[in-house]
Amino acid sequence: MTVVPLAPVRRWISRTQSAHRERGATLGSLYVGALSIAIIGGMFHRQVAEIFWPPRPDASALAAASLVAVIYGLLYLALRRLGPLALSRPAASWLLPAPVSRRRLLLPSLRITGIVAAVIGAVAALAITGHAAPRSEAGDEVALLVGSGALIGLALLLVATAAQAGGRWGDALDRLIGLVFAAGLGGLVASTALDGTGTISGWPTPAVLMPVVAVGAVVVLVALAVVIRGLAATPSDRILEASRTAGTLFDTAFGIEPSFLTDMIERRYWARRQLRSTTLFPRLPVLVAQDVLLTLRRRGRLLWLLLGASLPVLLSSGPGWVLGAAVLVGCLIAGMTATGNVKTDAGNPVLLRLLGLSSRQAVMQRLWIPGILAAIWAASTLTLLDVLGDLSSGPWWALGLVLGPMGAAAAVHRSRVGFVRNELLPLDTPMGTLSTGPLVNAIMGPDMLLLGIPAWIAIAQGRVDWSVVLIQAVIAGAGARFYLVGTTSDERTELAH
């Protein structure tokens, strides 16, 4: 097979793909993007500066180490989910199977992803240094720490690239990094609960940092050369999978259609699973038993949900209304753990017709498991906040339990949402035209959280009694009942709104 030059083929595809565009459209888009960033930066530069470099350090050693685990662990996991090597759709369709150099084909993707990873690593190191380092540190030390953060970002990219072309060790490393990420979240919660403050004692000097950064740079450069040399060994199916992921992300952003992304995640998750036939629970209604089976088959998500019950502790030092809103949103997320079947029924109600169930009977059964998960999550979170002293003593566990119907209604309502209705008339605002379709789609689901206003007020004030619990139980139960009666019927099976 004769290998043809890659550059002429790539130029021809780029010229053909952009032939319909007006001349200067790309430069105009870049100009508008740069101008928007400059305007937003000028408006919020003080707030952004305080995020990365507050006036005084406010993070303890435990918090700083936890931030390192969380940020860089999340960066690695994101790189693994995105590829990290991917191609555009024209390149994946025409150049990947063509007789061209695989290394030169993938180098632009590696270069762009490397720049992004290095920038994220450097910015993360700057933020961690700003929150933990004493203000007496010299600029050389900060620059070396920021450079080390960029090297860590590049190193994570190289490991993710090798894992994309490697075997099962990549999956084992993903699980290990997931544990590191979870440990970092636990460390942040522990640091907040212990009220850890102060700076890190014994901050390294430039004389210590310079050799470490230099050796790290040499190691990263050597690893980069090895990875570039082995780019041709990356399997085509993994490149195509990463390309589909990137294409779906662009479609989701361009079309403002989040269902594209959620459907891809669900399909990819179940495609990698090996399932065995399991008998449903005979004493439960059939759809409730199906939701129980779905929940038990996603044990990993249940573990993350259990860990997430401690995350509102991170907001305990902020305004009370923010903490209350976080608890309500957490109920929605907890309920959505068991609503995958609702999405399937809303898109294709064939199963409901075969079972002879109406939409009202189906939604009634689908509300049970999300409600139980939301109630357990809210009760655990509020009990933890009560034990740590962030809330005054009271029946917070009971308030969490009565939030279950609200979380179930919000989760099921969100899962029944179909595609974005882009035919809705836009709104003219002083800032420009606002499309109402994505706005309506975004608020469907979270709008049901208004049923939790009594709990939100109680959390914001930090006080609760049994009268508040009773009021919240009545409002949440009645709201879930009205939602069931108002959006379903005994004469139809369709669940989509």
C-alpha cells in the first residue's frame, strides 16, 4: 500500500467543507468570541481574581491536598471520557480509513488537547496556590508551581493517550483515579467539618522546586516522544468512539439539545455491560420491580450518590439559602438515578401498551423508587448537617424524608421531557434575542422543586420543628398528586409531555 501525503488531502477536505461559508465568517466569529470574553472579563475581573487569588489564604493543608486530588482526578477522568484523541467527522469518515500516516493524522488532536490540558493544569495550580500559600511567597515560587501544574496536566494527557491505545490496565487505572477523586471529595468535606484554616508550613523554596520541575519537564518530554511514536498503534474503533463523543458534544451545544448527550451516555454504559436474566420481584408492581432492578444494576451510581450526601457540608459556611437550594437540587439528582426507564417509556410506550397500563398507572409506579432515593438522600444530608452543628437541633431527618415526593415528581417530570421545541417564538431582550425553547426545556423538572419552599426556608433559617415537617409533607404530597392527575390520563399510554 502506498502512503499518500496527508496535507493536500486535509486541505481539500477543509476547502470543500467550508465552501458554503461566507468569506470572513470564521474571522468574524473569532472576533465576536474574543470581544465577548473581553467584555465579560472586564465586568467580573474582581470576582474572578478572588476565586483564583483571594486576599488571604483560606485553605488548610488537607483542603489543598484534597483540591489537588479532585481537580487533577477530574481532569484525567474527563480526558478518558473524551478520548482524548479524536477526529472531526470528515477526518473520521475519509482520512481514518485512507492510506495516510496515522501519526500525522492524530498529531493535531494531541497538540490541541495538550494545550488545553496544560492550561487547565496551570490554572488549577494557580488557584490552589492562591488559596493555600502565604502571601510572603515570591513570584518565582508561584511561577514554578504554576509550571508544575501545567506539567501535571500534560502528564495526565499522556497517560490517558496511552490508556486509549492500551489494554485493560486503562480501565483499572480509571477505577483507581475514581477512588482518588472520591477521597479528595471526602477530604474537602472533612476539612470543612473540622474548620481547617491556615497556610501550609514549610513551603518549598525555589532552590527545591527548580530541580523538581526541571526533572519533571524532562520526563514529560521523553514520555511525549514515546507517545507520539506510538500514535499509529491507537485502534481505529477507539478513535471513532472518541470522535462520536466529540461530535455529540458539539451537536448538543450547537442545537441546545441535552438529550443527545444523555442518550449517548446511557447507550454507551449499557453497551459495555454483560447482563444476565433476572427474575423481577413478584410482590412488587411490575414497573416498580423494573426500577428496583435498574437501580441495583447501577451500584456505582448509588455509591456516588451516597458520597454526594456529604457534599452540601461544603456550603455550610455560605448563605443559608444556598445550602437549602443545594439540598433541593440534590433531591432531584438522587431521584433521577432511577428514572432511566421513564425516558424509555416516554420515547416508546410499547411496553406500557403490552402490559395494559395507562399513563397514570405507569407514572404512579415510576414515582416510588425515585421518591425513596430522594427521601433517603435528603434525610442523610440533613442529619449529617445536624450532627456537625451546621443546623440547630430538630427533626431534620423527618424533614428529609417528607421531601421524597417532591424529588420523585421533579425527577419523573424531568425524565419525561422530550426534544427541545425550537419552533417556539423567541423573546426580544435588551441583551438580544432569547430562544424560549431551550429555556422551557431547562426549567421542566427543576420547577417542581418549588414544592420544597418550606424546607428551603427552614434550612436557610437553620431551624425546624414538627409543624414545618407537617406543612412540607402536605405540600409535597399534594403537589406530587396534582402533578400525577394533571399530566396523565386513564385513557392514554403516552408519557411524553
